[in-house]
Amino acid sequence: MMQIIMSETKNKLDLPIGLPMKNWQSRERPPRSVIQGCSCRVEPYNSEQHNRDLFDAFVRDTDHVNWTYMPYGPFDDFEAFDIWARATCEGDDPLFHSVIDLNTGKAVGLASYLRIAPAVGVVEVGHIHFSPLLQRTTLSTEAMFLMMKRVFDELGYRRYEWKCDALNAPSCGAATRLGFVFEGIFRQATMYKNRNRDTAWYAIIDKDWPRIKKAFEQWLDVENFDQQGNQKHSLNEFMQA
């Protein structure tokens, strides 16, 4: 549950105001460089290197379930996907990344930084599309952790956002599991695929990060997994500890 903390700082009119940011400096934009992990790496999207792998991974979702809450797709063939990806995923904002399975060397999912605001230290993670090869794996959790580490540890941002269709229960559940705090629903925020979208907002702020980072590190530790790769303790257990 989100807690609203009243400010004790007041101006000369005795009105409560936000804490001063006297030493704040604008942050750098996320760089186009690889973020290396143990089971995966997150690297800047490259159409020539990634599109075929991504398409082959996405078509494993034969019922197109994963496209339900995306504003685009599904795509009937590789050519259609390739055209869309080259037109959509090569810009600076959203800044798309591919998740690479280190065991196979293949791209198995997409995620991006978007609504990047270096001046105030805010960025959103979105356009998350994890193929069946990535869903419910250690790789998927580590990929999200790596993107968080870049935002908070490397770049020093203050706020990391997650937004999704409020009816997208898997995405809402994933946000909560990963440590994001639910902040509310923006009703009729937008439309896509000729239907309304109420948008659920989640966020992690820099004050949350040390606790969340520790939980991820504990969960990802090799000692937390048995010889079959099954977790001994859930990420939520570490988050709540």
C-alpha cells in the first residue's frame, strides 16, 4: 500500500512544500551499452542481429496471448514483424533493448526505457514483451533487475515507473512482485486497438531501491536454487524480510 507522507517543510507563508533539491543535477540519458548479467544480458536493440531471433521466440505464443495488451501486433509473418520492429524499436525514446539468453546467445524478449526525463531523474520501463522462452524464468527477473540497476546505481535517477492496462493482471502482478508500489489508476487514460485503457501506475523511488536491490541479490544468489533450478525462497519473501 502506498503511503502519503506529509511534508514538514514550509515556506514563508507557512504552507507545506516539498523537500528542497539543492544539490540536484540533471542525469545522463541511458546509454546504448550492454548490461551484463549471469544468466542473461540486456543489450541495445539491433534489427539485424535480433529480429529473426525475436520473431522465432514470439511465435511460440501460438494463441497470441502476449499481444493482448500491446498496442501493436500480433504479426502474421517475419516480414511484417521486421517492418514494424525497424520502424518502432530503433529510436532514442523509447530506447529498446533485447534480452539475450546466455545459454543460447539468442534474443528472447524486448523491453525499453521510455518517457526519459534526465532533468528530473524519472524514467519508465515499458514495451515489455517476454516470449515463452523467457517468461517465468530466472532470466526474466534478472533482466528487470539489470535495467533497474542501470537506472538507480549507474545513472542516479530518482524514480522508475511501470504502467500497464489496469485489466492486465499478469503485468500488475509482475510489477508488485518486482518491488514496484501501486500508485493508482488513471481512468480512460488512452485508447488502443479501438478500445479504452484505464492505466495502472506503479513506481520505485530511490529511497526504496536499497531494500529492493538487496532482495534481488538474495533471490538471484546460486544458493537460493536447488540442483533442478527451483527457487528455495521467493523474491517476495526477500522483499518482505
